[in-house]
Amino acid sequence: MPDSQPQPQPPPNSSNSSHSSGSSDSSGPSGPSGSSGPADQGAVLLCGARLTDGRTVDVRLGGGRIEAVGTAGSLAPGPARAGVTRVDLSGYLLLPAPAEPHAHGDTALSAEHPGPVSYAPEDVQRRATEAALLQLGHGATAVRAHVRVGDVQGLGALGAVLQARRSLRGLAELTAVAMPRLLTGAAGADGLAMLRDALKMGASAVGGCPDLDPDPAGYVEAVLELASEYGSPVDLHTDAADPARLSRFAAMAGGLRPGVTIGPCAGLARLPAEAAARAADQLAAAGVTVVCLPQGGCGGADRRGAAPVRLLRAAGVRVAAGSGALRDIANPVGRGDPLEAAYLLASVHGLRPEDAYDAVSGSARAVLGLPEVRLEAGFPAELLAVRGDRLAGALSLGYSRIVVHRGRVVARTSAVREYCGSSTAAAELGLPRQGRGELS
């Protein structure tokens, strides 16, 4: 069975154990999210990986990027390189790494604890770190966490998530969206001040739940104004069940840079077809991205369900997919697995496997403002190797995974399946077999 809590491990077939550690505070080039990690510690050569186009290749990594891609056995480690790490990816499909565009780091992994969720900074930091490592083990090398600010927790939960971000340096990129409850009226003045302080502390995006404010339109207007003032992206949590409100939002958000994202938008699927199609066209014209949550609901969503992804994509809306709640009160069985989200987009919503995977990879990275990843020289070395030879199979049963962040292997999950007394049948049928011996 697959590991339930995959942790960063030394890369397979590696003689350089320094590649198993990612918590160093040594400086390195900053990425789009503003965090930094260790500088390149030598070349990494990924050997015998299969690509989605059917080729089997070697991939050389260095300086956090892909240096070269060549036919299997054709690449040397590179000039003047010591301590080359060779990683055998025979039997693995190599993909651009997923990203997680909609997590809740402050409440993650809290479902099994009795009583109200603890917002003590040490508890939030522990949960946020563990959740990010769990998602990293699944392949997500970048995570955006929606964090509540104001009310009882003040800025403590945000500070704890930002501390978790620092502790994860070199392993994964963790960023935070500040989410105040109220922004309008007398009570909203404190929320607006708190939101400004959150941006100064290091929140990377302005967010919130306009559906919970007495004046949703005023809430959105305040968020957009502040985002424009600070040059920050916007990421709002909304059910999108009111077409008139959504129309006003699209009119206000159009053209705002660096970008506007909303989710999970399950209410769009409950609208009449004509109203939903009109709303989708308006979102597309405004350049608004929708992040759906095919694995279930999350905090702030009163009703479960998923956005109408095919309708949105047909209208030209960029659609990404996130995990949402991760074993908290909103979804006590959440996995935080981007491949499961892609699987559900394909199996339930009818997307092609390639489009489903893009929703958790390329489109998800775009939501986070991260550069595109391709399996070509010059692109960032943010990669996921999954046991299998076809994307559809990897989405169906991709347990064994090797994760690369900034050119280094940072996590590995291995799964072995054995069957009792299967040797005779396997030999007769010529079936592949895993394991060291017979089960008794």
C-alpha cells in the first residue's frame, strides 16, 4: 500500500545524501513566490523516463532548471560537475509538477481533534507544515493556502503559516492568501486594516469570502481597490450562486493585474443553463480564473458540488483545480492529492486526461503566478515522476511518485503490491510481478 504520510527521502540510486534535505537556510535565487532555497548542489540526471508523447528520455537538471533532454543514454552529467545524482526513472512517466491553488493551511488536519479548531500559532504552524509536506509527497511543489485573518485569530494564524513557509524553504513553495471575514460597515474597518497589515507581513494575495459579508459587492470593491494599490493578485472564495452579483464582479475585475481568481464556484452548476452560460462568458471576458474543488467542499462553502468545468472551459475561462479542505471540519476525509483531483475531472466531468492534468499543473501554476513548466531545456525543474507509462493510467493508480523541486529530488513515495500464491498464475500469464517473495 502507498505511504499514508509521504516524507522527503533521499533520492533513489543516489550517493549524494545532501539531496534529501531541503530545510537549509542557505540563500538562493528567489522564485516568483518570493521564497528562496538552497543553490544548485550538483547536476541531477533523470534516466530512462517516459514522456506523455511516448519517448523515453534522459533529463539533465542544474541550477534549478532543465539543462537538456535527450534520448535514453545520450546525456552526460555536464561539464565541470561533481557529485552527479543519477535517478533511475525506468517505468515512470515524467510530468510537470502539480501545484495546489486552493488549500486551507490554518485548519488542515484538524478534524480528529475534539473541540474548536486551535489557532494557537504553534498548532497552526505544525498543521500547515504537515499538510504542505503531505501535498508535496503527492507531487505539489507549490501550495497557496487561504488563511483567515481578523476575528479571534487576528494575524496569528497568518504569521504561523508564513513561519511554515520559511521552514519549508527548498522543499516547496508555500504562499498565503489573507482572508478577512468582514470588509464593509463599521465592523469592516478593522478587517480592512487587518488586510493591509497582512499584505505588509507577507501575504501574497488579497482574498476573502464576499458571500459572508452583509454587502458582498462592497466587499469585492474593497478587495479589488486594495489589490490594485498593492499590485497583488486577488483570490476570492465564493459559491457564485448569484448571477447578478457575479456579473457585477466580472465588470469590476476585468483587466486587473496580476490577476483575479475565484472558487470553488459550485453554485454555477445549480444555475439555469442560460444564466450559467452567460456568467461563464462574462468571466472569460474579464479574464477571471476559476479554481474548482472536485474532491469536495471546504470552509465557507455551505453546499457541496463542483463548478461546471466543461461549460467554463468552453466559454474560454481558465479552470484550475485544487484540493480544498484537508481533513478538517469541512471535509474530514480530504486527501490533498492533485492527481485525484485530475482523476475526478476526467472520470466525473468528462475532461480528457491531458486537460484534467493541466488543471492541476499548468493552469494551477498560472494561478500562483509561477512560470510555465515543459519537459524542454530552459524550463524550471519542477517535475513529478509517476509509476506508469500513460497519463490515464497514472491518474487512475499513480501511487509510486518521485517529486523534483528546483532541480532536486525532495520527496518519494513507493508502493509495492503482492498477491498470495500468485507466482504460478503470474508465470503462466506472463504478468509483471512486484515484491521480494511469497506471502503466506
